[in-house]
Amino acid sequence: MSKLIERRTHRNPRLLVFYGAIIAMAAVLAGGLIYRQLLNSGKYAERERIQSLRRVVSPGPRGNIYDREGRVLVGNRPRFSVTLDLAELRSELSAELRAVTRNYASLPEEDRPNYDQRLRLARVSVAQRYLDQVNTILRRDEQVRSARLNNHFNYSLLLPYVLLDDLAPGEYARLIERLPVNSPLQVYTSSTRHYPYGSLAAHALGYIGVNTNPEVEDFPGDDLRQFKMKGAFGRDGLELVFDDQLQGEAGGAIYLVDPAGFKVPGSEGTVDKRMPVQGRNITTSIDLDLQQATEAAMKDSEGRDRIGAAVALDIRTGEVLTMVSKPDYDPLLRVPNLAPEADVAKSGVWLNRVTQGQYPPGSTFKIITALAGLRAGAIEAADTKFTCLGFYRVGNRNFPCHNRNGHGERDVRGALRDSCNVFFYKYGVEIGPNLISAEAQRFGFNHSTGIELPHEFGSPRIADPAWRKANWQRFRLADGVWRDGDTANIAIGQGDTLITPLQAACMVASFARGQTETRPSILHDPKRPVQNTAPIALPPADYNAVLEGMEQCYSFGSGRLSRVDGLRGAAKTGTAQLGRKDMAWVVAFAPVENPRIAVAVVLEGAEDDNSFGGGTFAAPVVQAILQAWKDKQDRATGQPVNLSMR
């Protein structure tokens, strides 16, 4: 017996191997556990964080745009929507999905909708029940759009689903009153761009586009799955140029979500949050009163917009007081205000004619020709006179005056007053094209103005022999040779010279100050200094001769329809041809004794309408602008201002 016991207590070597294997496996398991739980715990914690957290980005409201007196030209308004909180519908969705499944259970298997199709049907059915509650309150008959709803479930589950957008204030009030507080239906208020005056100053103010990718700076969670609410960005005008300033600072939130992707309810569901901040405001130099007066004056007798441009500047500072380009568009809808049959591309509704329109200056250019002749000594203010017979012969061609019967004898004052072509043919040819071109360049006609607006016409051209030689093939001219007839043409603002209305306004503002350039701005700065550029450098008698001619033009000459009673002004009319259209021009400034406002207006006539003159069509627009300006001065002082002749 003892021997048997001894044999059984003897160690079996095979058991040692088995024990060793067990110990080794335990060590491996322990090592793996240590590796995963201790050494690799950060990796799995990071995975868990990413899976259970979501980041939502909300754009900030854009800054406001004001006129020079602090009146809102572009702002933000509340946008009311009714939304559905999908996180609160999970039980209803599950029940509806079971009901849909039962409804199709009796069909053959091949005819039954698959799971995804049943899920889509369940979602639409539940959402429509809630939308029907809204329909009952608002007396509407709206339907849920299946594709949009399911796309939201798949990609934007954390955000509320918008059932109805942009509700009227009355609808908003009814929903607030009748929807239960604890309902998944909620009225959501967001911010949207608002243009209180519609298309007023549309080309200057610009419009916005939808930004689907707003960014929030210095906010955690870049690596999380993100949901971004739509924002806005500037597409044109001031909205574009100052987009960085107007753009609001986006806010962010990080939410805890359950395995299905729904936000965890209650305060514990919000991990971090930063509120969006509105963008900075800008104050334009636009005067709302003058802008409205100009817009109204740009309509014809039937209330339709004329095609053309008008701009007014503060002569002292160069600030833009009014800027109108027609036709215009609704900056909120970004839809041209044109008849359905109109050709949008041909009408150029998106073109800001003030800064981008390219026009021959017509007889407004005679101011430049007169100054060039006086500076060259070809015209003497006291003695130079010439008789207009209704035409002037240059080479073998007669160049007509607009008065076919002739004006008779005229000096530089009378020639400007009556816009006599013959006087300027004569002395333009005598001066020569290079001196005329040099004078135009002194007044900035050879470069853009640099105003704070996009897409300004950057290559205005002053035609002269050098320009023609370099460009005759590009513009399909007859040849590169400059002739006296070309000089006669440019002397009265015809030919190949092209400028913008803003350049014309800058020219007349500069002349009013006795200087040669004006730097315009569409931003208002109450501390902006008076501009001081190179002087015209004419003796007072010569300068006054041009001034007197323009004053006579305004008072009883070709520009008399621009005259405002009690306001002493100076003007120059013009009619230019561009293709088969006439362009009606007037430039003006007032008051003569203390120049404050400069105006340029150009209107485009119909093709082959030879009666479309500046003094008839553009002058009344100038008159409306100057009248509105004078009325403001009168109101500011409490009595009519005496600005009569000295």
C-alpha cells in the first residue's frame, strides 16, 4: 500500500508541461490586458471620444451697412422656421417602422419593400403627422419631401429638421401661441440678410451667397464629426470687398450623442459651447435721401427704369453721395428686375455702369479741350472768338455742329454754354491731339479711380496717335495713322476715348476745387480731410472763363434743365454716339461760390434715336439730385439758403 501511495505522489513530467502552457497563456493574457488597459488606453479613449461626441458650427450674423447718417442700408432680420427635433422621435419612429412592416407582411416577399425603404416610409409618415399639425394652425397644405428628410437623417441628424422656413411674423405668432412647449415641433429663429430698401444702391451694396463651410477659430473638436449650419459670404459690391469685416465670428458647440447618433438630452449632453458673434459694421458715404431722389429720377414717364448711371460726390472729400446704375437687381433674391422676355445678358443687369460702364464722354470732354487750349495759349479767354457756320472743314470733310444753322461768333464761354462743336473742332486741331491727351491724363482719365468697389474698369483709354498706333489692329480700326479728323473727334469727346461716369464726376469735382484729380471713396469718415491734389495751374482769368461758360450752360444754356432755383451751379451737357446708340451726358457742380457737390449722369438711348440729347434727358436727373441736396441744406439751417449770384 505504501508503495502504491508512493507511486501516485510521484510527479508526472507531462503535467509540468501542461502547467507551463497554462502559465504561459495566462502571462500572454495578462500582458495583453496590461497593454490594452494601461499602455494603449489613450488610443481607445480617443476612439470612444470621437464616436460619442459631435461638433456643430453656427455662423455669426453679418455686420450692418449704414448710410452716412447712420440709417441701415443692409442689415439682418429674424428668419422664422418651424423645426422638428428628431431626437425626440425615436420611439415614434420605431413604432411606425413596425407598423409599416406589418402592413406589408401579407405581400409576397419579392414585393415587400426592403428595410431601407420601410425606414424611409416610416420617417416620412411621422414627420408628416407633425407637419399636418402646423398645416392646421397656419391653414396650409404643405407636404414632407422624402428625399430631403432622409438626406437630413443620414447626414445632419444632430441638427433640427426644418419643416417650414421663412414664416411670416403672423404665422410665427400663431405657432408660438398654439404649439405645446414640450412638442418636438419648435419655432426656430435665425438671422438672414435684409435690404430694407430693396434694390436701392444694389450695385454699390452688392449681394451675398451661401457659405456651406463656415469655420470656427480656436475652438476644440476639429477631429470630431462636424455639422455646419449655412452661413453667407459677399459676392459683389461692398458685401464682397469688406467681407472679412462684415463676416461674423462663428460659434461652436460639442454635444454628447448616443450610439444612434442622437444628442443626449439635458444639460449633460452639451460638452462645450461658444456663441457666435456678429460681424463689424461699416458706414458708407451714401446719402439715403439723395440716393432715393436719384433712383426716382432715373425712371421714365411710365415708371420704368432708364438704362444708365448717375453718381454724385462730395467735392471736398471725394465721398460718394449717391450711386445708381440701371437696370439693377434685387440683392436679396439676386434675380434681375427685368421682364421675362428681356435678354439678361444683353441688358447688363449685373454691370455697375458707374464704375464699369465704358462711354465716350461726348461734349462734357470740351471742358478738357478748353483747359488744354488755354494752357497752350491757343485760346485766349479775353480775345479768342470764332464764327460757327454749322460745320467746320477738316481736310476734305465737313464736320457738323449740332446746330446745323450755326451759332455765329462764340468765345470759349459761349462755346461751352451752347456746346458749339465748331469752336472745339477749330481749336482742338490747332492744339493737337497730344496736348488734349495730356490734359485728359492730368485729370485721371487714363487710370481707374481706386474706389473701394470690385471690378472697376481698369483700362480707360484716351485716344491719341500713340494709342492708335499700338491698338488699331486690336480694335479693328482702318489703320494706325492719326489724322486731323481724329483730333477733331476727340476734341468734342467722340472717337475712341472711353471713360466711366465715376471718372467724369471726379473730373468735374476736381475742376470745381481748381485741381486735377479726385480720389473717390464710398466709405464715410467724418474726419476725412479736404482733398488736395495738383492744381490746374491756370491764371484766374482763364479758369474763370471756363467756369463762366459752365455757369451759363447751367443757367440758360444747353444745361438749363438741370438748374435749381436759388442754387448757383455750373454744368456741361454732352451727347455721344456708341455704336447706333446716343448717350445723353451732363456733368455739374454746385454751388459755384462754395463747391460742395459734383454730379455726373449718363443715359443710354434707343438705337437710331437721334433726338436723345444730354440737355433734354440727363439734365432733369441732375436737377433732381441738386434739388434734393439743396433741400437737405435748407432743412439743416432751418431756412432757405441764399446761394444766388454774387
